[in-house]
Amino acid sequence: MAQQSNNRKIIFRLLLGVAGMFAFGFALVPLYNAFCDATGFNGRTKNEAVAYTASHVDKSRTVTVQFLTHNAKGMPWQFKPDIKEVHVHPGEVKLVTFYAANPTARRMVAQAVPSIAPAEASLYLNKIECFCFNQQPLAANTDAEMPVQFYLDPEIPEHITTLTLSYTLYDMTADANATTVAQTTTSE
Amino acid sequence: MSTTVDTLHHEEHHDHKPSGITRWLFTTNHKDIGTLYLWFSFLMFLIGGSMAMVIRAELFQPGLQLVEPHFFNQMTTVHGLVMIFGAVMPAFTGLANWLVPMMIGAPDMALPRMNNWSFWILPFAFIILLSSLFMEGGGPAMGWTFYAPLSTTYSNDSTALFVFSVHIMGISSIMGAINVIVTIMNLRAPGMTYMKMPMFVWTWFITAFLLIAVMPVLAGAVTMVLTDKYFGTSFFDASGGGDPVMFQHIFWFFGHPEVYIMILPSFGIISAIIPTFTRKKLFGYSSMVYATASIAILSFLVWAHHMFTTGMPVVAELFFMYCTMLIAVPTGVKIFNWVATMWRGAMSFETPMLFALAFVILFTIGGFSGLMLAITPVDFQYHDTYFVVAHFHYVLVTGAIFSVMAAVYYWLPKWTGHMYDETLAKFHFWASVISVNVLFFPMHFVGLAGMPRRIPDYSVQFADINQIVSIGGFAFGLSQLIFLWVVIKCARGGEKAAAKPWEGAEGLEWTIPSPAPYHTFEKPPKIEG
Ligand SMILES: [Cu+2]
């Protein structure tokens, strides 16, 4: 009998361990995100507007910022940067534009997801404004200029002389429609 | 209508005496369940092996001859899944069932009914997985590592079945692990202290904890794949704020400890066999225990060595590189202990010993190529080439599977009560050990030359080596039929085995008659010293 209750105790603890590790698997998601935000691991950028707070413009240095665009699978838009690269002083505000065109015969919604290489540089690129903060709708057969206003933190390490900002454009039309339908039904 | 009634009557007549099958269906006996696990594992070994034969047949020549690329991808994927979750892991669970109670003087496993369940859900998992191959669109084709987005955006609908079958396999392993831990903690005979337990028991004890720690993480990963694919979540989808690289972190957090799950019990087997056939005590028993425990702990700190090419910061790459290399220290302790055990021993070379010796040499080769892969800068060359394939097959085939074969030959007299045919067994050994090296050794060279893994076609300059590899593969596959023959022959009859057929053997399992009676140690044995 003592044996039985002893068995139960161990089984209970082991099951607790199993449940804990299952939860830990999911906890890795927010942990990973927090880790990436803190370290710039993976080249993610802060996906929100930042006010200009640089203390000075470092005229002694110039950093090359290159622009790349990709279309995710099944995305028919034309999407490209208007200039391939710019040279900026850390602390200086720059405005660049991207060209997007919807060649299809229907209204579509897109979402651009940014990524920065080298990953370390992502901590120092601040966006004051970006088309990637929101979903971008385009009516059938129309085009648009999409702006990004950014500056580099003057604290950016010396060894970073070139960085690449790339955008992947995803078709979000289906999701956008789903949310609008949901919103209209709830408002009724 | 009337025919149905007739058949029912017919069946009742047959059923009134309990037939052979119900013994196996409802058994709670650890020996029966061990046997079930071992036969199941062998069946999976043959099925997974035939998939490997398809792969090697396609790769016999450059170009596409026999199968479609999509089917080739299914073969590499399901071969991996079947061999890992169907062959290697159940083989070890089967050995644990047979041996752990007999080695610690327990009458059975602590949770016999759960034991029955943990085995009997396994066949369903594999029926689901294997039948998905015959679905429209085919089975899983994303590689056994099911990286997102291959398993989410680009996979077919058999993914749901894949996820479900992995869940069942996970539940089965977790139940098995709980059973092993409870048995070892609560059912040791009086006097069987932890530091007197045979190494096989120790290694399985630690393996069971690893299973409990990482199988739930695998379950979480497949669940996220399932919800990403079917329920609109974006764990691994960048357009929804997720990250496909995160999949690799979660997967390898499970994946690296998983490789130790598949090798630690081998260490226990080899630590039992080498002392027997050198007629000496195992050198450095306690260092073996501590080495096993440190390997298990370190296994949680090295996962990203599978991901050096994903673009990690240099600091992280260095951290994972050094931690990985650190594992060579406790592993080296083990290898040196085995060699020291053999030093000046009165060695004899029966088949279990031959497999154990082959294990020590060939597993070490796999360990060395692992060290090479751990070096971050050169990993960029080796990554996703046949060098990696060569590495993990040395570790898993000439490592894990050779140890299982050594174990089967070593304990077969105890299980069946007969000696196996030594000549035939030696023939099996030499056929296997030669063909396995013809199969896997040249893969190192095509890998270094740049042949990518998981691709059904290759450049012509790799043709000669691939032909040699394929011939080795067919020979290795056929050699395993000799193994089947030896085991069946031994189960059916042969020279009577003594209670202790190996003169140098030590341990409680050799104090009971051969074949081991259905119930053993109902009264706990006395342990001297
Ligand atoms: Cu690993």
C-alpha cells in the first residue's frame, strides 16, 4: 500500500514535468520574441514608429543603407525600391520611397515584413514612419509610392559600414476580408 | 443479412477458447510487452529499410529513373520518422521492458497496465503515418525535421495525419518513460542501491528523464504546425508576425536531446557486454554514471549547432560550438573506460562482443565527424550535405542499431532458452559490418565534395561513389534477413542455454533459469556486498 501511494507521488510529479515542458514549448514563443527584440537576433526591426531622439548627427561617418524587396509566394504585385541604396550619416533623417503596383483586376491588401542584415544593425535603425506599420490596400490596376522615413542611431558600432533593409510583401487580402466581414457582422 | 448472422455464429465458435492473440493484446507481463516492442521495432526496421532501398536505388545513377521527386521526398521523410520513432526508440523500450525488472530484482514493471497501453497505441500511430503515403497527394514530404514553412505553407493535407501520429508516438514514449522511472525508483530489490545498478539501468533511467523533458516540446512543435496550417495561427509565419527560424529553435531543443535518447541506452548495453567478454569488471563505473548524466545535461545547451547557417550572431555561434565540443569530454570518458576494461582482459569474440567492438570503433568515427560538424566555420561547407548523412548514420546505425543487435545476441539465450547459431550470427556480423562501411563511409567524401542531401538527382561526378554506396546499402539491407533467420531459428530451438551462458557475465538476470520464467523475482532476491 505504501508502495502504491509512493508510485502515485512519483507519477504525479512526472506528469507535472510533462505538462510543464509542454507549456515550456509554447513559452519559447514569447521568450524567443523578447530575446530577439532585446538582442536584434534575427534582424527583426522594431515594428512601430519611433520619435526622433538622436542627440547629434555624426558627420564623420557614412553608412550605406541598401534596399531589397521580395514578393512572398503567390503575391502578384510589382514591388521595388525607387533607389537601390542611400548614404547616410548616423543621426540624419532620410526619406526613401518604394514603388508598388497592383496589376490584378481586384482590390488587394498587402503587408510588408522588414528584416535587417547584419542582424546586429537592427537595433540601430529607427523608423519614424513606414508603410510596413500597416496593411496597404491597392485598388485594381493602381499603383502607389510607399514611404519610409528613418534614421540611424549615432551609437551604431563603427564596424557596421553597410546594412541591408529588405521587405517581403505578403498577400493579406483573404485575411483582411475576413476581418472586415467579422467587423461588419459585429457592428450590425 | 443472413450471411452476417452466419459469420457471427461462426466466430463465436472459434472464440470460446482464448486464442493466442488475446494473450498478446491484454498482456501486462513485462516480458511479453518487451517481446512485442522488439518485434514491432524489427518490423519497422524492415519497413524503414525498404524505404532506404528505394532511396538508394534512385540514387544508383544520376538523373531521375525510378521515382518522382515528390515520392523521393516522402521516402526520405518517412524513412527518418519510421527509423527513429518506430525502430530505434521502441527497440530500446523493448529492451528496458525485458531487462530493467530482471536487473534490479523486480517482479514486473511498476505500472503494468499502462505498459500495455504504451505499446498498443504505437501500431496505430504507424498505421496512420504509413497509410498517409497512399493518400491522394502522398504522405509527409518535408523531411523528418518538418521545418516550417515546408510543413505549413507548402505541405499537403497528410500533415494532419503526420501530426496526429507524432502525438501518439510521443504519448507512448512518455508513458514508457514514466514506467521506467517509477520502476527504478520503487521496485529495486533491497540492497540494490542506485550506485549498484547495472549501467543499462542507469542509462535508461537518465534517458527516461530526457524523454519526459523533450517529448512534450516535440508535441508542442507539431501542435503549432497544425494550428499554423489549419487554424490560422502564425507561430512560424512571418506575414502574421511569426518567425520560421523559431521553428528550428523549438524543434532542435527537442531534437538534440532526442539523439541522446537514442544513444544513452546503447552505452548501457556496451557497458554490460564488454566486461562479460573480457572477464573483468567495468572500468570506472561511477565515472560512467556521471559521464552519462553530464551528457544528458549538456544536451540541452547545444541545439543551435544544427542552425549555424541561419545567420546567428557570432557570440551565439561560439557558445554553441564550444558547448557541443564539451560533450566530447564525457563521451571520451566512456570510450576510454571501455578500452581500459578491455586492457589485459581475457577477451573472447562471440557475436555480442563483435558487435560491441564494432560499436566502439564505428560510433567513435561518428563522434569525430560530429566534432567536425561542430566547428562553426567549416559547418558552412558540411551543412546539408552527405557528410551530415554519413555522420548521423554512423552514430545511429553502427551506434544505436549495432548496440541493439549486440543486446539481442547477448540476451537471446535468456529470452528463448536456446543458444543462437554462432556461425550464422558471425556471418551476419561480418556481412553487416563490411556492407555498412561500404554504405556510409564513402558518403563522407561525396558530402565534402558538395553533394546535397535529400535531393533525388546529382551531378555526374558523384556517380561512381553513389553506385558503391548503393551496393553497400543493398548488401546491408539483405544482411538483416540473416539476423531475422538467426533469431527465428533460436526462438524455435537449438542447444539448451544455461542460466548463465556467458561465463564472465554478471547481474541478477543470469541468476534465473533460461528461458526466464514468465514470473520472476516475486520474492525479491538478496543482494550481497
Ligand atoms: Cu545536435
